Amino acid sequence: MKSFRSIWRAMLAVTLSAALIPTASPAYAQKWGNLSGQFVLEGEIPAVDEVENVKESVCSKKVPTDELVINKENKGIANIFVFIPAIRKPAVHPSLAKSKGSEVVLDQKNCQFQPHAQVMRTDQTLMVKSMDNCNHNTRPNPIKNNPVNFTVPANEQKGLPWKVKVAETLPTQIKCDIHPWMSAYCLVIDHPYAVVTDKDGKFKIDNLPAGELEFRYWHERPGYVEKSVKITIEDGKTKELGVIKVKAEKLAKQ
């Protein structure tokens, strides 16, 4: 009987001791916050060329190059890439571990790429399509991934795939050799923290890991708008950068 009581008391002591051991505090769990801002031109809007006298009948008579898109009402700058460099390997929110879709689309209409600038992750495939009644030649020119050079038939809506394996340091330019004014940019990245500014120059990135992070701002005309920007993200909050002014001379055609 004494032996049974001794065993019972020992088990009770172990149970009570375990209950008193502090568990990992939620304070040590990864925390998340958001980031938003707006890029606005400071100064006069730089000149933007148009391709005139286009011989291809399915193209517009005048085709804008889309290399600089600025909202005339608020001077918001579209198509600026805002991203954490892939080399920084940021922690990724569980809900963003995988991309929502396995494909992103690059279409062609009136001899222009649509969209002009976009982001794709390494778990996605770029599907190149065309709404034009003429052939196009699509040629991404990446640094780290395999380049492709294929003809896109007229009215191709099934799409031709460009598969990637690794993240790129900078956005990749995509050209059409048949129509040399056609150009687009795609940033291949291996995490979800990369966006392109909208028509008002605005952007937002959700569920970033809390703490100090490094971002890059990039646009096709100057290249880096800012090569390295340190921003501190707070748990449960949105870091509002407000208006980020970019001087007109920085976006002037070189």
C-alpha cells in the first residue's frame, strides 16, 4: 500500500512541477505588419515618346511606349517596383507561403504588352498570350533564369509558358523583336513581398514580418529610385510612408 501511495505522490509531484514550468510566451512568436505609400513626381512631367507611323495594320497608329506612366491629376508614378531583395530571405506569413495562383499572364493587345510591369514568384509560370491578329516574338532576358525566345501566334489565348527556377536581383525586361518598341518588365522573386505601384503611384504590402526590413525601389528609366531603404514594421500596424517624392530629373529620358 505504501508503495502505491509513494508512486502516486511521485506522479502528482511531476504533474505539478510540469504545470509550473513556463511555456513559450506569445511574445516570441513571429509578428506581422503592413506597409503602404505613394510615389509622386516632383516637378514637370518628363516627355514620353510615342511610336508613330506603325506599319503593322493591327497596331494603333500611334503606340505609347509605357516606359513612364504618370497620373496627370495627382502626379502619381505607376510601375515602380517595391520589394525586399531576395537575398534577405524574409520570414513569410503562413497564409502567403504559396502563391494563390500557379500562373500569371502577359498578354499583348494593339502591339503593347499588358500589363507593362508585374511580379511573379518562383512557384508560378508566366503564360504569354496575344489578342492581336499578328505574330509576336516574346523574349525575356533574365540574368539567372533560362532565357526564352519564341513566336507567339496571332490570337494565342492558350498561352506559351516561361518557367523560372530562381529569384532575380532586378526586374527582367521582356521584348518583342518583331515590334521593337514593345517592352515589359517582370520581377521574379521567391517571396510574397514585392509589388508594383498602381496608376496613382500607390502600393501596399500586407503581412510583412515585424522588425527592420530592407526595401528597394526600382523603375525602368532611372533603374534604382532607391537602392536600399530601411523600414521598421510594427506588429499589427500599417507603416504609412505617405507621399514619397521623386524628382522629375530622375525620371527624365537618358
